[in-house]
Amino acid sequence: MIKQSSAGIYSWLPLGFKVMKKIEKIVREEQNKIGAQEILMPTIQSSEIWKESGRYDDYGDEMLRIKDRQDREMLYGPTNEELVTDIFRSSIKSYKSLPQLLYHIQWKFRDEVRPRFGIMRCREFYMKDAYSFDLNDDEAVFSYNKFFLSYLKTFKRLELTAIPMAADTGPIGGNLSHEFIILADTGESKIFTDKRIFDLDSEGSIIEKKSLENLRKKYERFYSVTDEKFDKEEFEKEVDKENRLITKGIEVGHIFYFGDKYSKALNAAVDLPDGKKDYVKMGSYGIGVSRLVGAIIEAKYDDKKEIMKWPLSIAPYELAIIPMINKNDTSTLEKASKILKHLENNNIDTIIDDTDENLSSKIKKFNLIGVPNQIIIGKKSEGDTIEFKEIGKDTQNLTIEQIIKILTEQKANN
Ligand code: ATP
Ligand code: MG
């Protein structure tokens, strides 16, 4: 799926790349649904705007600083508040053009002290980051809540339970922030939460001010924080013993409202109806698209760590054909190719394992790769029926038509 090329820097190989692109597509669709518009900003930025915002010195060693041939100070973007504010101030002059919700999906570089857990904490990573621009706090919180909703929906489509947790705003500053965290034993974040938050749902929420405010409040009623914000006394007071959950998780998204922190520093103001000018109120909203590939694997293992199953919507393939291959007998491979044609004609994205490893090790391998369905063609496979298995379930002997029906239904239900 991936290959490390140097510390914290990875190449994306066919399987991993397919998964990441499918995650990206879902993330994009959910951004578009709340009215955010996609743009693409460069990875290499000039230091000028960072000097203007005052973060060029503050950002420290995590920023990769580069000089071009004219000796100009450049950098590989760790985040894009400055760049997007510069775009905004050069294009938007009036309150009439607000709100603006802009996002891009782009590589970031942060020279992390300790890159670890593969793509979960690396130096070069793929992120969706969005930025909102509004006239006042009230409108800005509305934008914030739109992203809050879109994050719940995005993670749900990825079949993850991501809990929004009140977070510190850290070096970005401001006063409203949530981290979206999924439970996983291997996670880096220690979390303290009220179990009842898992029963909540974003179902039925509409993009309307009051209803979104209520949605966020519904979640905020339950105690849920990471260790940065943990307060033992408060936790024990607010959560009954049987509902307390202390565990670990992976941060997959993070949203912030920071008011006019950057718009003031970078002079991004709009004309108001009364002829005056005011700085716009901004928020930023990140999703770790490449981290999600690893995070979903962590969340989708079985207890014994022998089976991992991708959600169908992001699986690298829908089905794997696993034939037993004999050097002197090509009949199983021929049968596999015939089945493949049939499946492809029905738009089932299929891979054949044509390696000459033995059958059981191929099956084990595919149980870990996580392609959700398998067709196994063994020595005994004769006649019209084929061994079919949705991984994690029992094997069935079915005709190709029956298999196609099952797969088509899986897709329709997705
Ligand atoms: P963290 O707390 O994990 O260091 P952060 O708060 O610095 O992350 P943000 O700036 O909010 O991260 O970035 C948005 C998202 O990008 C995070 O929620 C995470 O999913 C992802 N991300 C951040 N840093 C990395 C990294 N080093 N490797 C992979 N993904 C990352
Ligand atoms: Mg964070």
C-alpha cells in the first residue's frame, strides 16, 4: 500500500493510493454539500505573508524552510491560513460576498520531531483544509457548525465513529475548537468521555442556523475531552460511573474558530453596509486524508488481527479472485479470467491474485489487505458453482449470477 522513502515520507503504491483517492472523494463530496468551494493552493509558499502574520518565527522547527536561487526565503506549507487570507483580501471587498467557504486538498509538510506509526504521524501528509470567512461572530459560528455537521457525515460515510471533543486552540488561537477522534488502542490521544455520546447521530440535520446550533449543543452536553483538557473532578462530577470511558483514540479531524486573528494581521477587511470596514471572522477545518487510510485500518481489524475489512465505498477493490495455481495446470487461472470478465461487465472492481503462493497463504494475505469479498478457486472447484466469501463470514457455493446479485446489492445499500 505504501513504501517509506525517507523518515516520515512515503510513496503511495497502487492499493494504498486507490484507497486514499476514494477517501478524498467522500471528503470532497461532503465539503461541497455544505457549500464549500474547492481551490488549490501551492505547496511552496513565500515567507513574506508568514512574516506579515507574525508566524514565520513562531512556527519553529516544524516548518521546512527553503531558499530559491535568488536567495528568497520560501517554505513548504505546513498549513494555509496566511495564503488563503491573502487570496481572500485580494478578491473580496464587500460584506455582500460573505460568507466564503473555501477548501483544498493538498500535501503538507511538517518536520515532526518524532514521525511514527507510518502514515499516521508523518512529515509529508495529505490534508483537506478548509477556511471560512464571515461578517461577524454569529455568522462565523454558523459556518463552524456547518463544518461540524459535515465532519460527522464524512466520518459516518467512512464507517467510523468519530467523537467531537472540546479542544485547546493551541498556536492557532481563538476560542471554539473540536477534535474529531476515533477510538483505537493504538491511538496517540488519551480520551475521557461519556459513553452516551456514541448513541448520538447527525441524522436529519439540515443546514439551517438553529438546527445546526442544536446539533453541536447535543454533542457538547456530554463530557468528552483529550488529556490536554482533562479535569478529573469535572469528569467525575459530570459523568456517572457506568458511563465513564477512558481510552485511546486517533485524531482524524480538527476544527477551529479563531475570529480575526489572521484577518487583522493580514488586513483582510470588507466594506460594511454603513460604509465602515471590519476585519472578517475566520475559522479553519482540517481532515487528515492520508492519516485516515491508517486510522481506518486500525478501526477495522478483528480482535485477533487476522482480518481487516475496508468499508465497501473505499475498498481498493470490491472483490478478489484467488485461484490455486499449479505450474502445469492453467485451468484455474483460465476459470479466474472468465469470472473476471463477467464481473467487469457488471462493473465490479476486481483483482486476481495470479501469484503462485499456496492457496491458504493467499487467502490469509487478502484477509489482511481487506478487499471485502473473495472468490476462491481451488482444486475441487468444478461445475457451475463457485466458492464465494464476504470476508469475516462463511463461505457459500454460488453461481456467478448469484454472486453478481449479492455484490450489486452491497453497492446499492452503500
Ligand atoms: P496533531 O494534534 O495530531 O499533531 P494537529 O492538531 O497539529 O495534529 P491540524 O493542524 O489540526 O493537526 O491538522 C488537521 C489534521 O491533519 C489532523 O486532525 C490530522 O488528522 C492530520 N495531521 C496532522 N498532523 C499530521 C501528521 N504529522 N501526519 C499525518 N496527519 C496529520
Ligand atoms: Mg489537533
